[in-house]
Amino acid sequence: MVAPSPARTPAQDLPQQLIQQIRSAELRIPPYPAVASSLERLGQDGSTLPEVAAIVATDAALAANVLRHAASAVARTTGPITLEAAIWKLGFEELVRLVFALSLGAGAGAPGPLAPLRRDQWRRSLLSAMFCKELAPRRGLQADQAFLAGLLHDFGGVAVLACIESSAIEPRPTLPEATWRELVEMLHVEFGMIIATRWKLPEAITEVIAHHHAPQGCARVYRPLVQLVAAVDQIIAILDRGSTGGIAALTEVPGLEHDERFRIGALMPKVGEQMAAFEAPISRESAPSAIERTQAPDEGWPVDFPVEGRRQAAYRAVALAPNAFKFRSATAMQPGWLHDVTLHCPPESIAMMVNVTACDPTREGDFLIAAQPFGLSGDVKAAWLRLVGRTRRT
């Protein structure tokens, strides 16, 4: 007698159901950003500043974000600037990159049961675009093409998560974060190739989407671009390791030259500001989370010192672990996003970038934020380790 097969779990059935949805054309792919498409056509035909401004102004939210980016890009802006002045300050090429990223980010940051994972996927896409653009000239590549390759190579992951959220699979399972990430890893290239086909993306970008995990399989003419994106993926993974990674650990990336590591380190002070400019406002809408909460393995040691955020926001650190810390905040913060903070922990202050991993309301009416160091430079990493050592001893 043949023993019955063990029952399959929702986590095992979900990938097959999603693949069936893809192949039956039920996947809802967002349209290619309309304003970006109009600007690209205008750039090919020649354009005037008022014509460009008129196109951007067709999307009020987008125009407001362009103004915000232009103001943050110019030191000591004394007052509001016009849309035409903002476009002139940014330049046409930078404007097209900005509009494209902002248009895609609006959907990636929307509320939903898997919103933290979508936001984290989009965070890494933006970082990839910034780093690829920075390193492209060093490798003889076009900065615009490298930016687009970094931005879109993993965008299939955002589409995977959006598809799960909008799918007809009932009941939608609640699974650990690691399981959802495995599903994204399994399906993101296939979803990305569907996006590339429907958007009619250039062949170079399609090759990046298809082969960024195995650059040796791509067409030889596009290999330098695919290798750059693959290297940047490794850079981001190392920077995401917190106190065990950082700029010094980028020596682990094969083929990354010394001056390229220097370029990434020099870019880091600007990354927090750029990520803040792309941050979506916190929505009042809420949806039941499909991410199973797990108990953190290390709650850390109790501490009490002030933490300062952007625009002098005041927080209070309450716990510290070797690779994370927690602080109280009067306002909510988006998990899966980068923030600049300064830890005022005598006898020194530590200015650093952190990745927010959780934001939980408290009974007192504020929020408990969990964060992990991101992209620590040598001096900052040394200061962080000293703080951990002092806290451990006391």
C-alpha cells in the first residue's frame, strides 16, 4: 500500500498559483510611466523649458516632488522656486531619471499587506540605481543607462509582491518574512521579463533583468553593464549587514577596484538625503499584514540617550544590541527605509545612516522603532563598536 503524500502547505502552493496567473495574463503590470515617456519623446524632438514644465505639471503630485528634489539639491535655498526653475536646476537628463523613479516609487510605496517588503525591495532598487550611475563612468558605461539598469533589474520583485496582494488566492496566507522573500527570489526574474516585454525596454536593460544573477550568460556586448549591476547587488548586501559590513568590507566584492570603493564611500553622505527625498508619506490606510511576526533573538541592553533625526527630530534610544538599536519616536517611521540619525551618547556623538526594520505603536501613544546600522564608514563603525563595548560592560 502506497503511503499518502504529505499535505502541501500554503507556502508550497503559492509559487505555482502565481506562475499560473502570469501565464494566463492575469498579472497587472503598471503602465510605463506616462510623464517619463512624454519627456523622452520631447527630448528626441527638441524641447523648450516651458514645454517640459507643462508636461511635468500634468501630474500635480509629481510636480511637487520635482520641486522638493530641486530645493534639496541646491544649497541654501532661500524660498520656494518655480517649476521651470526647478527643471533648469536639475537638468533634462536628471529630470527624466527623477520622474521615472518617482512614478514607479508611488506604487512601490503604497499601503498593503506586504508593504514593508515592497518598500524594502524598492529601497534596494533606488540604491542600485544611485551606485550604478556613480560607478558607470569608471567602467566606460553611460550613466543614464546604468541608472535605469540598476533601477529596473529587480523591479520584478515589486511586481511579485503587488501581484500576491491583489491575487484571488484565498485565504491569503500569513507567512514569515523569509518565506515571502524566497518567493520573490524564485519569481522576480520571470516577472521582470514580462515587464520588459510589455514596456518594450531596450535590449541592454532586458539582458540585465535576465542575467544579473549570472552575468556570464548574457550577450557579450552587454556583459560590462550586467557585471556592474551584479557587483552593486553585492555592495548593497554588504552595506545591509550593519556592523559586520560597512565600506571597509567592500573588499569582499570580486573585481571592485579601490577607487570604486572610494567612490561608494564618498557617495554615502548624500544617500540619506536622496532616500529621504524619495520617501513616500505615511498613509493613514491600513491593511492586515501578511507577514508573520517573529520574536527578535536579541532585545539588547537598556540604554537612555537622545537621538537626533533629520530636521532636528528628537528621539530617545531605549535598547542597544551589537547590530541594532531601538528608540522611541513621537511619529511613525516607514520600515524598510533609510534614515540619517545622530546618536548623542557621551563621550561622543555618532552620525550614521540606519535602516528601519520595525515600527510599533506603544501604549503611551508614541512608537518604538527598531533600526540597524547601514553602510558604516571606518570611523563611524569604530565609534559604533566602542558604544557597543561600553554598553556591554555596564
